[in-house]
Amino acid sequence: MLKQFSAIKNYGMLFISILVVSFLIGIISQYWQFWLIFGIILYIILIIYFSKEFKDLLNIHVVALSLIILHAIPSTILILQGEIPLDNDESLRLFAAISIGLISYTFGALFLKKLFSFEKKEDTQLSKKLNALFWLAYKYRYILAFISGLVILYWGLMPMSMSYKESVVYRMETPGVIQYFSSLIPLVFSVLIVAMISIIGDAKKYKKLSWLSYLLITLVILSIIAGHRIWIIALFACLMLVFQPYLKRRHMIAIIMLSVIIVFILSGSVRFARSGGSFTENLKNFYGYFLNVKDMSFSDLMWGFSDFTVPFSTFITLVKNIPQNINFDYSAPIKDFSLLIPTIIYPERPLPYNQWYVKTFEPEIFKRGGGRTFYVIGFGYLFAGPVGVFIHLFLFGVLFEWLRKFFKMIGNAAGLFFYSYFFIALFSFVRGLGIASFIKNSLILNFLIPIFLLFFFVLFLNSLRPKKYKVKDENNLYHSPNTLGTRGNIPIRRAV
């Protein structure tokens, strides 16, 4: 009887303790300072967890969560300094949404991690074939580099062979389908993708870079100056992923921290340089930017910060106006899904939300054909407030965990190549729209299709060789005849 009474008393004390803690949390959660501190602590815990105590700092979840926070840091500093005016209610909704986004993303990642575990399967047929295709592409790297050179000679180093101002007008007047197909050859045979193949292949086979890799890296750097700013991140990610096994943890942390600062500076210099009307003008602007570095203020030097503050500023504007002046858009996911349909087929489809934003809040920019990069949490908030943020980031957590498992399942050189090339898409995630648009543009059009077409091309090249030719298997560094066949064709089993 005494034991039962003691048990009831213990359960009662536990229940009361839970009520007291919940009550206290409920009170302090009404203060935006709580959500700010909670978000910082939560981010640190998640980074330690996903990076396995800083051993894997380029893990897809570490990068995705870090980009969410990095885009928020500059504006948060300005908010704390009072340079961006927000009242208590607006600050509460802003910082609570960020914390909810981190939580829901983690729930999504852990949900799929427990649901499926296919990355544990090694040497699957898909893994063997994709790695064989990678090494086939590596074998023909000189031919691919030559084609990339021809593409540069014909199209030039500048994106779409145009100055930045010309490209704005072109994108405004030309349907997206035509834009995509006209840029498909430079996308498939870009110097970046060939450089990644050469760098990863050299590192895996020789543990050092060849002269071809250094040449391709130089061309990538020139292309960055010409206007391909995002390639800074892609090149950095590829080199870090390749040499990560040879670096100690403290060296990795130091290099990544230093690289973030360098990327900010280079991003600002490339933004300044791209105002030129040609590559030579861009190069002069780039050189002139660094000549004037000593006379620049810290804010001028870190001009690349605007790449982070602009997307977050759209989120701040939404928080200030929704739901006070504008209702939540509960049809946002449907409108996002409708963006999968080309405008040629569906001319009256809804505007992408980055264009909707400038049309609603900055109509003068909209008339000039300009736009604003969106913030991933802002899209969820526009959809349904905190609930919309939770749903939106949960889905991205599921998607990125599936991709992490997929890259790990591929493994070896091909897995490294796929992740390195996908790395750019992580910036599209944090600056993009809904998940349907992300899957269409970043995952299918700009990732899977270019790689598929490149691999198809090297298969075609290999099929031109004599039938008697056999490729030797060198500890999985090159493909075996049993994987791709003597003529480079993936075998298809005959029906019995």
C-alpha cells in the first residue's frame, strides 16, 4: 500500500514538474529573445550531430542548415543594432519561424533516416554502373576538355554569351524552355563539370592533380570572373570533398572558416566585375576592385554579404505584412506545382513567387524585369505561417536525407562527383521557392539531365571503339567489360 502511494506521489510530482516547465516555457516563448537564443543553441547541437562531432562538415544536412543560418546572420545583426526596425511581435514571428524551420527540417531528415536504410547496401548494380560511367568519362577527359574549349570559343566565358544587363533583358523576353535548350550544350560540356571529373579522377587514381586539372581549374576561375559566381562554391566544394580524407579535423574547420570569408570577398569582387559589357571589361573591373581594396571599408569589402541579406529581406517584408495586410496564401504549394508546366503550354500560369514579391512590394523593379531571390523559410511562412514553415522544411529534410542516402549508396568516385555537382543546388534550396520548383529546376533540369547527357555522350564515344577493345579493371578505378559491355552499352537482360 505504501509502495503504491509512493508511486502515485512520484507520478504526481512528475506531472506537476512537467506542467511547471511547460508553463515557464510557454511564458518565455512569448519573447523573441528566447527564440533567438534557442535557435542558436539548436543550430550548434544539430551541426555537432549531423557532422558527427565536426568530422564531416560538408555533410548535406550541415550545409543546408548552415545556409539557412548564414542567410539570417547579417540581417539579425542589423536587427539587434536597430538598423532594421521590427516591433516585438514581428521579431517574435521572425525568429520563431527560423527555429521551427530547423526543427521541422531535422524531423524530416530523421523520419526518412529511420524509414529507409538503403545506403548500407554496397556494390549494387546501380552503384557499379554509375561508377563505371564516371571512369569512362574520366578516360575520355581530354576529349571532353577539348569540347569544353570549343564551347568556350563559340559561346565565350560569360553566362549565355551576354553581359549581365543583356542577360536580364533576355530572361525577361525569352520563354524559359527556349532559354534552357539554348544553354543545354554549354551546361552539359561546361568546363566546371569536366574539371570535377578530372579532379576527382586524378585524386582517386594518383592522389594528386594532373596538369589538365590545373588548366581546367584556371578556366573555371576565369569563368567565375566572367560572371559564373556560383561556381566559386562548386569548385571549393569539389576540392574540399576530394582532399577531406587527407586533412585533420582542426585543419578542415580552419580551412572552411577561412574559405567562407574568401568566398564573401570574391563574391563581391565578381559582382563588381560583371558590370562590364565583355569579358575583358569584367577582367579589368575585377583587377581594379582589388587595387582599391586598401581604401575600402569593411562593409564595402564584404559586399558579398548582400547575397545573404537580400533573400532574408524578403522574409522580413513578408513578416511585416502577413497576415496584417495580406492573407496567407494557402494555395502556394499548388501554384508552386503549376510552375512545372512551361509557359508555352500554360501562358496564364501564376508568377513565380520571387516575381510575385517584386510585383507586390517593389513594382518599379518588376517593370524593369528584375526580381528578388526568395528565402526558403519565407515561402513556408507565406503559405501558412509557422505551420507552413514546418511542412515546407519537413519535406526538404526528407528530400535531402534521401539524396544523402543516394550519394552514399553510389559511393566511390561517382558518389563524390554527384554530390560535388549537386552542391550548387543547396544554394538554390535556401534562396529558392517551393519544393516542386526545386525538384524541377535544381534537381532535374540542372543536375540529372546534364549528367545523363554527358554519360550518354561518353557511352557513344566508347561505342566507336573496335569491338575487341577491352578496358582493364584497376581496383574499380575503371569500368569492367561486364559492367558496360565491350562497346560501352549497359546490358539489358533478355526476357526468358
